[in-house]
Amino acid sequence: MVFIYGLILSMQIIIAKFVNDQHEISDFKDILKKNIKKILKMKKRNKKIYFFLSSICILLTFGIIIQATHSSRVTINNSANLSNINVDGVIEEGEWLNTDINKSFYLDVNNTADLEGDINVDGNNTIYIGQDAQNIYMALDLCGDRSNLSAGEWVGVWFNFNNRSFENYFDWFNYLGNGTESLIHDVDNDKIWPYYTPVLNDYYEDFRNDESYSLINGFSESDYTHFLSYTGKDFNITSELIESNYKYRMDFSFKISDIAILPNSSEVLDEFKIRIQSFSNISIDNNKLAIWNGENFPDLGNSDQVKDINTGTSLIFDTINYGLGNLTDDNEIKFSILGNNSAAFKYSIHSLRFIIISNETTNAGGIDYPYTSLINEDVKWSFGPSPENATDHRMFEIRIAKSEFTQYDPNKGIGIIVGGYGTLSFPDTNYWVLSKNEDDFTIENSEDYIYIDLTWSNEDSPPDNSISSFNIFIILSLIGILSLVFYNKYE
């Protein structure tokens, strides 16, 4: 009752002050005196009540201070206390105690002796994952890896953030920096695994959607899949009558990254060729492939930019070298195919592909595209005993800066694949992998990532300074009690 009276009286005074009405304030004072007399009678019945109320005030004040302090801090989970970790490649006793993830995993490995006679063994290995506000830390205690050879060896980790869905290398690669991240470390040379070799090779690439071309003249119900001969369908274009002549024209505009996995393409691209296989239902007067000069459609009389292609009814290949000097300022490829005839005709493209001549990729083990996006990293390894196994074996410690992941929402899930190439490997392979697919490296398939429970912490997270409804209730209660205590004291 004392608490309720105090709360009501304090709210009455606050309202009167707010409306600044002297009459209302006077009325409230009369009400206040009457209620105070009631409360003082209660005091006489229990003189200890003010001591009790004062104690409650102190406790409520401490409660507010503690909660406000907690709200102004970033929530860091248990693994934030990782001061014991020293990324030197040696897993020490107690070093990885406070990590979020401590997972044992079994590997059935190749038990053939290496060049020094050491034999890897089947059994349990351990992965640790922890974090603080600046870094993610990982350790791999490969108790079954009993070989100390390192020639050609690498270790890798791949992440999938924001629940990205993909099932091929092209989609995986185009999510890099926007959902997927990767790290492949060259153990032998202690550096990021190189993506390219000095050797040039040619690759055939195809369209992957309908956004790379537009039909300017003519009519068609075909789509990009009909540019591929193996679909069994041709890309058919029916001519359009324009100024007493039948014509068609199709414009193409795309970047290398729209059709190929070729990071830093301007540094490694040597040639780009257009290979078209086509025919018409009748022989036509003209059929050309026009290479744009940057953003500009070429003069059709310029033989350097405009090439003749098949005008007959037989299926014929034409291969046109697209000069890299014709790329736009944004490194776009632009060209057109166009034809005309005095009579109506249908032009059919049986195959339209692109030949890219560039540096070969290194193709590390089971990874077709061993690209590293996580540059701010530190990987160390050693060979010796660990707390899990007293026999000499391979172990790794990894640090990755969280600045590499600032664009992600970890609450949407973090998928991970870990693996390596070299001395430890599955039977009849040259690699090992920890993923949902227990046999193969399938980083290009989002379904094979293991999702981990890692509550993200970040020192740059904004504090929550909002006042909860519970705190408002505490504050109002505190005002009511204090108003009662101090009014009685100074009465």
C-alpha cells in the first residue's frame, strides 16, 4: 500500500507540474496532505517500513545501473576469453579450452607408408573454433596425420554466410565477398595458394542467362539454352520487314565474369574468340558479326570490326577473334550479329560459344577453382604431440580477421567446409575433407556445408541504449518510493 500511494502521489505532482496549472497543483497538494496523513498513520503502526523502503530504493538503483552497464556492452560469448591462444601451430594444454566449437571427427585415411616410412592412421581428429571481437580462430588437431612431409601440401577452409544457395562453381564464385569466402594456404611455402600458373590454355564458355543479349530486329521465341548444341534445339530468328528489306539484328553485351570464373581477368586474359555455328533456311544476301569499338556500334564498311559469317543453308562454323582493345572502359564485350535479304528468311544459331585463352588455374587437389578471398589471415603448423595425442602428428592453428566478414549477418547461419591435400588423404585420393559430403570436395554445393552455432561478437556493434518497459516500471517505482520518503522527512 505504501508503494502504491507513493507512486500515485509522485505521478500527480509530475502531471500538475507538466500542465503548469496552479489551481490543479493546489488541489493536488490538498490531496497529497490527506494521503500523507494516511501514510503517516501506517508509519506509526510500523516504524521500520521506511528503512525497508530505503533499502528497496538502493537495490532498485543498483539494478538499473547494472542493467544499463550490461546494455552498453557488446555481448561476447564464452570464447571471447582466448588470451591463451598463440597462433604458432602448436596446440598446447589448455590453449583452446574456451572455444565455441570443439568437435571430434573420424577420418578413414590411406594407410600406405610415405617416403620416410611413416604411416597415417584411421581415427579421431579434433577441430576447434573460437572468436573474439577482432578474429576467428581455428585449430586442427590431425591426430591421424603421422607424416612430416609437406611438399605440395595445402590446407583450406570455406565459409557460407547468409544461407546462400548454390550448386555449381560459377554461382559459388559469384557469391564470393557476398556470401561465400575461401582460404587455401600453401603449407610447404607458407603463403596463400596461387590461383594461376604461368601456362596459357583455352577454355570454352557459354551464356548462363538471357540478360547478355537483346533482339533488336526480327522475332524469336528461343532462349539462351538454345545457343548450346547439346540441347538439341537451335536459336531461331525470323526476319522482319524493314524499308522493303528483310532483316534481323541481335546485340550482345556482357563481362567476362558473366560467363567465366576468371578473377583479375584483365591481368590473365590473352585472347577472346567468338565461335558461332549457324545456317539459314534459304541463302541470304548478307550476314555479319560486328565488333563494337567500346560503346560505339561500328561502321559496317570497316573490315577490321565487321566480319562476314555464314549466309548459306549448310551448318558452318565461324570463329572471330575479338580484339581485347575493343573492350569498353568497364571491360564489357559488345558485338552484334545482323543479316538482311530481299525475301523473308529464318536464321538459326546451332551453337554460340566463347573461347577464352588465359593462364591456367592450379586446380589444387579436388578443388577446380582454388581461389582465396580471405587475405587477412595467419596459418601456422607443426609436427609433434598435442593434449589429445602424445604421438607426433600434424596440427594447424589459423587466425582470420573479422574485418573480412563485416558484410554478413551471422544470425542467418554460418556454413563451413574444412579440408586439405598432401600427406593425409582418403584411400585412393590425395585429399581429406570435413563436410556433409564425407568423400569429396564439393565446395560448390551449399548443401554440403556443416552449419556451426557461433554467436557472433564484434566490438564495433552499437550498444543498445533503449530503456526496456521493465526498466520504466522500476524507475517509476523508485520515483514513487523516494517521493514518499523524502516528503515525510522534510515535512
